[in-house]
Amino acid sequence: MKIKQTWLISLIFVFIADAVCAQSDLQKKLQSAFNRFQSDEQCKYASVSLTVLDTKTGETVFTANPDMGLAPGSTLKTVTSITAFNLLGKDFRYETQLNYSGYIDASGTLNGDVIIKGGGDPTLGSWRWSATKENAVLKAMVAALQKAGVKRINGGIIGDNGVFNQQSIPDGWIWQDLGTYYGAGIAGLCWRENQFDILLKTGSVGNTITVEGTSPETSYLQYKSELTNGAAKTGDQAYPYLPAFNSKIMYLRGTYAVDQTKKRVSAAIPDPAFDAALRLSDTLKRLGIPVNNSPQSSLMLAEKDMQVPANTKSLTVINSPVLSQIVYWLNRKSINLYAEQLLASIALKAGKQASTADGVDALKAFWEMKGIDKRSMNIFDGSGLSPEDRITTSTVARILQSAKKESWFDDFYDSLPIYNDMKMKSGSINSVQAYAGFQVHDGRQLCFSIMVNNYNGPGSGIREKMFRLLDVLK
């Protein structure tokens, strides 16, 4: 019996020794690869950080500058996603209410207004699901009105942002981004992901590009083009600038290469609640249901010191896809709007205002409760678009590792794109490149966060070198 016990103990020590040796070997390879990367000419003036953890145990596999606060770019979306899964739940849905004020008389005339009351759903009117597409949503709203017997509206359509009545644009976003589709602000009533396309008529290099129209049509805005035709292979460097101080003029600036085939620039809708009301109003008129008053939004009413009617009756409720489906597209396509709407919803869940700032506070409070120092998260949004965001790779990796034990982990994992044959979220803004994700090494699942700030040269070059470093994890 003692011989068998001795043999078993010896075998266990062999396994432990092999595991320690394997980890030591991986650490050495990572250290060598990291040193080589950090000494590269592109990183001469850069700040570089890498943290690798064992996903199952949380054990540190490798760290280099783990507590250095760096701009994470869109890898911050992994933090927002995991926080949303924790606080809202994988089956959470947004609700958009279609209500009316006043009364419907015997002739079918609604003596009041139709109110589209938003609940923060970023998918309303989105083309990513059949049930959320613009035509599907409008059809559902029209059907609800017809079911209620409405044949005429002696009032108007109001787009209501509901409790999302705080700041729209997160602090720290730069002016150049604000008019772009990826810089659309949060809203209680989102519509078509708060974006539309400006159609361009290009010409010869150096000449000014003209605006041919928009898709969908936006007659309520005017366009002033200062956009010029750029040389071939210079790409899309066009930037739309949102109307400021209630101006109705949107400016287009920058260059747009003559060999670009798309001939359109995606821009942010300045008031998506109004646009949603406009589309429903126009649809009803085309179907022979007259609407007396012009469409309005809660923002437009507030500017006149007026309010959305409070006493309303329900016509229908439109539900969003579940959170797990929203997070899938959030990370796969890096949709800033989805991240910011979730952050505002996290604030509401915590009993705060539906704002980015309150969402950041709620996010930090949650992770501090889980043992993560909130000072390691000096962030201003949920998407990573702000160049002022700072977070450590240690914190990102720990948050990734915390997700492994949760029932919704597979949904989160599935949301991550594949780069370099690895499941990971990318992040890039000016002179910033980052990745955060998972990789199996010798049967052991690892999670990691790597960030590089202030690198020199082309982004393609630094990405290739980061991939070489991460290849050690394969």
C-alpha cells in the first residue's frame, strides 16, 4: 500500500513539475516576444502594456506594465458588455411604447397626438434584424393605430426621448467625430441607429464635391459642402459636422478619393426622435390617414418650453432583441451607439439618470464591489471613442476572466470577432491599437489585454507586430 501511495505522490509531483515548467516556458517566450516588440522602432516613444491570465483560475501568466493607464479604444466595449450582462441580464429587452393622448371619437378621429415613447432601444429601425427594420417597425405602429380604429389624427406625431433627457454626447468625444455615424449621441428614442447617408457627386481631383441628396431624404436639413475630391488611394477622409446651436446646416469637410466606389458618407441624425416621428407621419399620410400637425420631438417641445402630453393610453409596445443579441453586434461591428445606450441603461438600473456620466459611475461602482480599484478606470464613455479614456490591461483582463464562470459567457465569447485566428476585440483610435480576448494554449484557456499608445508609423505595421507577440499564446 505504501509503495502505491509513494508512486501516486511521485506521479502528482511529476505532473506539477511539468505544469510549472510549461508555464515557465510560456512566460519566457512571452517576455522575449514582449521585449522584442517594445524595442521595435514603432514603439520607440510608445507606452505598451500586456496582461495574460489563466481564465479558469485567474492566475497571472504574464504581465508587463499591467497598472499603466492607457487609452483602450474599442476594447473598452468588452468591459461595457460584461457589465451589462451582469447588471441587466442576457434576456433584457428594451421597450418602445406607442401611445396617444386625447380620445378617439366614433368617426375614427384621434383628437390628440400619437407619441412614440422611447425606452433607450438602440436597435429600433436597425437593418440588422428583420423585426427591427424601419419598415417592420412602421408597419407595426400603423397596424396598432388601425386596430384602435384611428382613421384621422387631429394632432401630430411626437417622438419622445422619455427618461433619456440628459446629455447626448459623452464628455471627451472630439468635434471631428460628432457628425459621423460612429459619433451619434445617445437618445431615448433611437432611430435607424441614429444615422443616415449623404449621397455625393464626385469630380476631378481638387474640385469641390456636391451633395446629390440623402438616404433617407432629410429635407429638414441643408448641406454645405467644403469636401474636395482627393487623389486615388487616399481613401474616405470626409467628415460631416453636426448643426450647432440648432442650426439647420450640416457641413461636409475633408477629402474623398476619386476612386472610392461608395459615393456616400454616413452621418449622425441630430434629432432621431424627430426623424422617427417624421417617418411615421409620412407613412400614415401615404396610407390615407391624415395627420393635421407637423411631427415634433420632445427636444423641439422643450425648446418651446412645452412638454410631451403626460396622460396617455397605450396602443402597442415594441420590444428589442434580447441583450445577448445586441451585444453580439455591438462587439462584432464595434457599434459605439449600442455601447453608449447600454451604459445609460446601466445608470437607470442603478437608480441614476440615463446619462453617460452616471453610467460610468455605476460601472465603476459595480467593479469596485468586485474588488477592482475604480482608479484603474479613468473612463468617460462605454465605447472607447474618447481619446481621454484610460484603463489598465490588468483591469480589462480581470474583467474578461470574471466572465468565464457566468452562464452567459458563451454569448459574450461568441460576440467577439476573430483577428489573427484569435477570438478578440480590437480597438483603434489616433496612435492607439489594442486587443482583448481569449486564446487556448496547450489545453489551457487564457484571457489577455494588450494596449499600445503613441506608436509611430502605420497602423497596419503595429498590428502585424502585435499579432506576432500574441502568436506566442497559440
